[in-house]
Amino acid sequence: PLDRPGSPGWETLVQRCRADLVRDGMYNLEGLVRPEALERAVAELRPVIDTLSFTHRRRHNIYFRKEIPGLAADHPALAMTETVNLQIGGMGCAACAVQIEAALRPLPGLAGVRVDPATARARVDRDDRADHVLERILREIRKLGYTASVAGSASAASERVLTRRAALKRLAVAGFGMMQAMMLAFALYASEDFRMDPALVGFLRYCSLLVTLPVVVYSGGPIFRAAFAQLRAGRPAMDVPVGIGIGAALVASVWNTFTASGAVYFDAVTMFLFFLTTARFIELLSRHEVGTVTEALAWLLPSRALRIAGGRTSLVPVGSLLPGDEILVNQGDPVAADGEILDGESVFNESCLTGESAPVRRAVGAAVTSGSINLGAGVRLR
């Protein structure tokens, strides 16, 4: 039976609610409250729920049982949420992350968003009751000139490969164009010292223009597309000043070429694009490597575990496991948490931790590390 605030029963209820929320983001009133008293329990627990929601929501995804009537309506901040990790392409700096966060926060049905510029990934908490929230999120990101896909999906993996190939092609075009433009620039630098014929100077300038245009259009295309998209959305980032600088140097050089006056900067334009493309390609490779390793590690750890309690086995989230809990690890299953073998003997593949492919035998009392894969008989761990 539910007791009033201040009674031992109330304290038990509050402690249970607090422990469940902090541990695995949900609270369970089963066994503590009679079904007919469920609504009254929710009403009396509202001060505790409000405190915990604002304290822990940024660190934990708080979920509430849908069968509790009226809770999401009374507390919109506590509605059912779902976390989605997105892989974002085209990011060039930390300002891009701030720009994406600012664009996504006003969207309805979005509980929270965090973009990591180091890995080019976004963690989005969305209301699972709202329809087409994910589609609106992806559409808004693409409006800013970036690409987006769900991290870990087949489309994200294929997009990484295509992005890497395209970046390598742009780098090759920028490199070859820079070399040719610099070769022509050396002749132009010496034109005054050697009193070169003006017609020949004009010819070299036109050749430099023909070499520079493919570099600007192809290798610098993503920069200009992103800059236009950012300006159209009213959220300029680093691509805007970079695009303006490259465009201004190119326009001035083209004008001076056709008017046969002033200096040209084709060599500077191609060299700048080559260095910028090289830096972004190296950054892209490091991001993809981090993303691949992160996804591989995520596959090593299961999301659920078989917990043994009261002689019964139940499938529970890994985040709900506490020190002292007993779990069952069957043959072929990865170990969900570090523990000690209480019953059974088996061999484990620990190559993800040690790099050694040879399996290791573990008996009763031996320590087993999470991520290891049980290759033998099932064992019971604590």
C-alpha cells in the first residue's frame, strides 16, 4: 500500500524511484504500489520526478512507462524519448557543430541535440510520439549544406566510402592543378626581368586561367556549395569567408587577365585550395577511422544481459546491472560486464583487449572482462 509523504513506505518509494532513474533512466513501481493506487502514486511523486528530470536529463535518457496515464501530458519534458546517433558529412570546424545545434534545437519533437566536431557525429534525443521527427532533422541538416545519415547503418558505411573517394579525387585535381599553375607562375614572375613579349605574357595568363578553373570548380565545389547553403539559411560558418577569399582572388585574376593589367593570383588560389583540401582529407580519414573503431567496439558489447535473481533468469539492459548481480553468459555470447566466475568453466576470446587470438581458459574464481566472447559452455558470473 502507498503511504503518505514522510512515512517509511514513502521513503522506500522515493529511494526506489531515485535509484531506478539514476541507474538506468526509468523507474518501476511494480511491487510497491497497488494498481488502483498508481495514479495517486504518480501524483505524489511528481516533486521527486521533477527534481530528477532536470538534474539528470542531460546525463541520462529518462524514459517513463507508457502505461502510466497522463504523465507525458502533465510533464512534457518527461515524454518518451529515443536517442539517435547521426553521422554528419561536410563539417570543417567547431563552428559547424554550433551551427547545426542552433538550427536543430527549435524543431518540434526534439528533446536535445549534441554535435561532436571531433567525430562529426550528432546525438539526437527525439520524442518517439512525434511523427517524422528524424526526417525533419535530416532535412534541416542538409539545408545547411551538410550530409547526414544514421550512424552504424549500411548507408552510412557506403557514404563514408563514397565521401573518401570523392575527397581523394578532389585532392588529386587540386595537386595537379597547383603544380601546373606554379610552373606557369614562375615564367610570369620572370616576365619583367627578361622583357617577355606582352602577347606571350597574356598567353601564359590564359593558360593559368584554364588550369585554375577546374581546380576551383571541382576541388573547391564543396566549399562554395556549403557557403551558399549557409548564407541561404542565415547561419554562416567557416566556408563563407573561405569561399569569399577564393572567389575574390579568382575574379580579380580573371579581370586582370582579360584587361591585360595588374597581377594575377592563379597560383595562390590553386595552392590554397590544395593545402585546404589536403588538410580536410587528413581530417576526414581520422574521423572515419574513429567512427569505424567506435562502431566495432559498440558491436562487441551487448545491449542486454541475462540477470539471475531469485532463481529466475530475465533479460535486462546492461545499464541496469549493479555490483553483486549475477548474470548468465551462454556459449557464443559476449560478456556484458566485468565479473568473477561463480559456476562453470569455459574458454574466452579476449582478442579485443589483448590482441591475442588464442582463447584463454577461465575457471571458478577467475576474473572475466567485458567484451570477451564465451567460446565454451555457459558460465555464471557475479
